[in-house]
Amino acid sequence: MGFAAVARVTEDRWVCCASRDHLNFGLSPGGELEVKSTICDEIRASREPVIIDNVSEDVIYCSHHTPAQYGLQSYISMPIILVDGSFFGTLCAIDPKPNKLSTPETIETFRLFAELIATHLNVLDRLKSNEAVLSDERKTSELREQFIAVLGHDLRNPLASIAAGARLLLPKVNGEAQAIEILGMMQKSISRITSLVDNIMDFARGRLGAGISLDRSPQSVEPIMAQVIEELRSINPDRKIDADLRLTDKVNCDGPRIGQLFSNLLANAVTHGLPDRPIFVEATTHAGEFELSISNSGKAIPPGTMAKLFQPFYRGEVRKSLQGLGLGLFISSEIAKAHGGSLAAASDARAKRASLSECRWISRLFSRERACC
């Protein structure tokens, strides 16, 4: 056949989408014919293929205006029906000479190509739709994360003012039990909010491209660990925290970040552990490697929850009073990764110390960290 084309056919337009022209017919992609001058317009209405071997011998089309107008003697056109059932157009071919087109092989070949074109068009439509949805989701996500970053930044100043006020008031309560209790509750709330704000800021930095920043140097981590333990003990005087720190070597790390990681994990252990059971902290250093283990007693973590434990904003099933943003373990994991390590979790209800999570991280200088939270 001298000319073949894929055409988009509507009620008022015939547009060439792709063509193969050995006749110099003059139609390239984007070119148009008067739709009423084509047989494709009739196929749009009937949705049935038209096959003509020889116009002069065809009872129906020997006097049809289209062959006469375009000088064709053989013609085949197959409707292209999209997956949703709508009519797209035709796959058609013409030639000024007669050709034997009404064979099962030729008809089936055109039918299969028409179906293939319809499938391809459907995939393209779905791809465009998905790209549009993805673009909208990306913009929404960026706005949300920018909002989180701004919110976290703007919360810091008023929070610092409240914390300073609580510290100034505490020495002046003159042993009044109720006032001391209220200030203690305020300090716990301030500590909790400060931790949330720090996590929000780190999450925003990571999502907006900056990642978890480190300022590493060889240093002793024992003072950092001891300070975090004392802070958690003072905030939770009713909880027992047992610590075994064997930290004889210096470690190449970012000290404040290690404190943040440890604080997140230890606070998590306090929050989710049984209140009448102690929390165990073990930490060792050897040849520049650091290993930390935190364990508490409580219900075993279900496998489904364990698989998502370090994902941002994932909280699992917890009491309403313990609801938070679900960023603590995620940030801890990111700090571990930034040091070239990893964070993992384990939970076993049969264990002597029923761990709610166990975290490990390994790198050349900053080798291992385990935390059971």
C-alpha cells in the first residue's frame, strides 16, 4: 500500500497522527483532511472496518465520493477503540492500484495493530495522568515540609523563653509542694516540646535536601551519655534507669548528634516501657568503635509495626496520651546513617529483658550502636 496512516477522527476533524507515504500524498503528522470527504467518518459511526480490494469492482464503493476524490483503488481501514470503549480514530491504508486486502491474514494484522495502538494510547494517557498527580503531590509535599521547617524554627524562641522562665521560678517557690510539682510538669513538657521541635527541624532539613549535618571530631562520649541519662532521670524521677558505661576510647563522631540519638532512644524506652520495670543502658567503646544497648520491658512489637518502626510519622498503635509526631526513631536512624552506620530493631517477649526495639549501626570509625527502646 502506497500510503498508510494513524488518524484521529472526531465528528468534525480528521487529523493525521503518524503516516508512511510512498505516494507523495502530502499528509504528515498534524495534517488534516475534510472529515466528510473520508470513509473514516463512516467508520466512526459504524465502528466496523472497511476493506476494498478493487474500487471499480466493489458494489458499495464503486460510486463512492472518497475513492473518486483521492484517486484510490484499494483501501483498508480499521477502527481504533480505546480501553474505555471510546472511538479514537482509524488505522488506514490506500493505494491507486487494486490489492488483495480481504484475506484473513491482512485483516487480522490490521486488527492487532489497531489494538496495539489503542493500548499504547491508553498507557500514555495513564502516564500523563500519573505524572500530573505526582507533580501535584510533590508540590504539596514541598509546601508541607517548608511549613514544618518554618513552624519548627519559629517555635524555638517562645519555647526558650518559657524554659528560662521555669528555671528562674524554681528557686523562688520556697518549698511549696504544689508549685514545685507544677514547675516539674512544665519542665517535662518543655523537654518534650524541645525534642519534638528538634526532630521537626532535622526532618525538614533532610527532606529539603540539606540532610543530617555532622561536625565530627575524636571525643569521649561518656559525658554526653551521662548528661542524657541524668536529664531523663530528673524529668522522670519515678523511673529507674540502670547504666553500665564502659567508654574508655575516643570516638570520631558528632557529640551533640550522639546525644540527640541517645536521648530519642532512651526517652522512647521510658515512654513505652512498663513503669514498674527498670531500663537498662549499656555502652562500650573499642578501637574507635561504639556500641550502645538500651532495653526495657513491655509488650513485644508486632512484625507489621517493626517493619515500619523507623519510617517518619509512623506511630503504630499507642495510647492516646503517648501520641507524638513519630519522628524520634526516624531521626535516630538518619543520625546513624550520617555516621556511616545503620539502625535496626528487635523485639522478643520471651527475653529476660523484653526489648521493645534494638538498634545497631556500624562504620569503620564509629562502628556499632544498639538500642532497645
